[in-house]
Amino acid sequence: MKELSNTKVTVRLRKAEGRKEWYIYIESYPVLVPGMKSPQRIREYLNRSVTTIEWDKKRTARTEADGTKTFKPKRDDNGIIICRGEKDQESMIYADGVRKLRQREYDNVDLYSDAETEQAEQKERLQQNFIEYFDKVTAKRHANNSKSILINWQRAVEFLKQFAGDTLLFSQINNRVAEEYKHFLLTAPLGGNKKGTISQNTASTYFSIFKAALKQAFIDGYLTVDLSAKIKGIQDQESRREYLSVDELNTLAATPCERDVLKRAALFSALTGLRHCDIQKLRWKEINIDGNQARLHFTQQKTKGVEYTPISEQALQLCGEPEKPEKFVFEDLPDPSWISHPLKKWVVAAGIKKKITFHCFRHTYATLQLSSGTDIYTVSKMLGHTNVKTTQIYAKVVDEKKDKAAQAIQLETIKTTKE
């Protein structure tokens, strides 16, 4: 195949029939194909789809026969299509990486053969420092993400530096090095003056981030082989998700707390399922009241997904008296690092023996909703989960409760008579 020198490669979307889903494909045009007289439009589907596209209402794509208008997707300064969901945005970044590779192929076709171009570029890329690349990907990829995600990526880089030093060339990365790094994480010490090693789940998180960086390196052309697909991750250990019963919640509600805003925010989390970061950033303008129903319209700090969530009357009461639209609802709610001590005192004062963190109130919401019969898909949506599999963790807790309930009634003796 001989390509034209002015071929342009673009990431495009195609609507799936009957579903609010769009397939991602790469379009190259114009391309000369042997046996064809006119330039062709080449489409390469990436086997990925997205659902949370941001549409540019100022740019009409076309008008249907019934007068319905469709719009073009919004793109950032780098031309990447913008999505609200984190996973969808990663898919668009992946697609743009493939687009860059294809564009480079078309741009260089008149200068060198494909083989010569690849050999020259790959030799140069293999001598670059993967750790520096990892740092840049962290800053670029998660500049607008939640603080917790950015911190995890930064810590993953620091652990890789502890393992390999400040330099790890792309040419040095292979399966053996990846396995050695995996073993290192499973025995890595805790930071500061703490004794012991990081948990297996923490090691799993950092190794997954390492694999994600390798994946991006493959997309960007630094690696010729997708090592991330060949390397097995560290399996998560299923951890106990502590939660409170309705009686324990009522006890807490009746128990004084030295920080009233902490008490209101914790109970609000138990009634809505919101994370601490979302409660801390919630503003009065994001609370809409329609008749007797209050709803939250906000953007999740963790996933960047836009949520429109109904809340109960009791949850609204915990917000207090309405203030100016830009003011925070839970003004002066401390950061997580400052919450643990007053929260522990409040829980102990209520006579509750469980080890409760602020996030346990979100667990409480999920568990109590499922226990009361709310279907798992509704709970998943209320929690803002992007995958229902995440919500299924809470369903296991409910199943355990059912198993115990089945054994709760025991007869002293059972006699049967066969006729």
C-alpha cells in the first residue's frame, strides 16, 4: 500500500444501534490503495467503546430527517475527545496514542521504508529513561484527577525508584525485571518510622499502576511488545469492609461529637453513600430541590463522573440552613488525616466496638441498601461505581448475613415419622 503524503489520521466515534454507546475508530484519509483509482478512507476499529462523551453543543455534526441535531464531541487542547468517566477518558487517550503511531507512519512513508523508520526510532526510544517517562505520564495523565489517584501514581514511581534507582532504560525492561519488581513490592517496607511491609492490596495497586505505565509506553511507541498484557498482576486479598447497623447509626446520632460538622458529614455519608472528598467539596449550588425531593448534582472527585443523585429528607436536614450558592455545605470539614482521632472518640463514646473509619459510613450505606432489598444495579448507580463488580463486594457481606440468619433458629431435637 502506498499512502499519500498529506494523509490525516483522526480519532472518530460511531453510534451503536439501539444503545447510548459509541465505538472508537481511527480514520485515515486520503490513502492510495492498489487497484483503486481514487483515494480511500481507511477505518481501523479499536475494539473499544465509550458512553460518557462531552458533546460540544455549539458544533453541529448533522441534522437528521426528523430535525434532530447531533453534535461533535468536545476535544481538549491536544485534540483528544473529552469524556466524563475515567475509564472512558483512558480509552480516548489510548486511541490518541494509536492515532499518533498511524500519523507518524504516514508522515514518514516518503522519507524511509517502514522498516528503516521503525528501526531508527526504536533504537533511540530504547535508550530513554522509563522512570522519567513514568513521572511525565503521572503528571500529564492525572493532572485533573482526584488527589488520591495522583498520590498513588506518585508513590508507585517512588517505589520503582527504590527498586531500580533513578534510571531504568526501556531496553532493560523485560518479563524478568517485572517479576523481580513484583517480588520487591510484596516485601517492600512501610515508609517513615513504621515497621513491617506494605499490604498485599497496596502492592497490587502499585504494580497495577506500573503495568498501566508500561501499557502507555507501548501505545506511545517506546516498547515494541505490550509487556503489560503478558505480566500477571498481584492478586488482591479480600479485605473486611466494616459497616454499622441501623441501631448503631441511631446510637451514634444520639451521641454528642466534639466536631459537629464531622458528625453531620458522617451521618450524611451513611444516608447518601458519598465519599469524604465529595462531601468536603459539596456546595449549596449543587443541591437542587424539586417539590419534596432534594437531589445532588455534582462531579465525583475520584472518577470525575457527573452524578444526579436523590437524597432523603433526613440527609437534607443534616446539611443545615441553606447558605450562598458557592459556600461549602459542610464548611470546615477536616481532611481525612485530621478526622481519625475525633471520629474514634465519638464511636467509643457511643459504645461501639468496631474499628470505624469515615469510609465505613459509605460501606454502611451500600450494605444497608442491599440488605433492605434495593437491587444491586440501583445501589451501584447511587454509589457512582463505573462497574457493578465493585458493588458486588458489598453483596457478599449481605450473603454472609443471610447464611448466619439461616442458622439462627435451632430446634433441640427433630423427629420424623416415615409412613
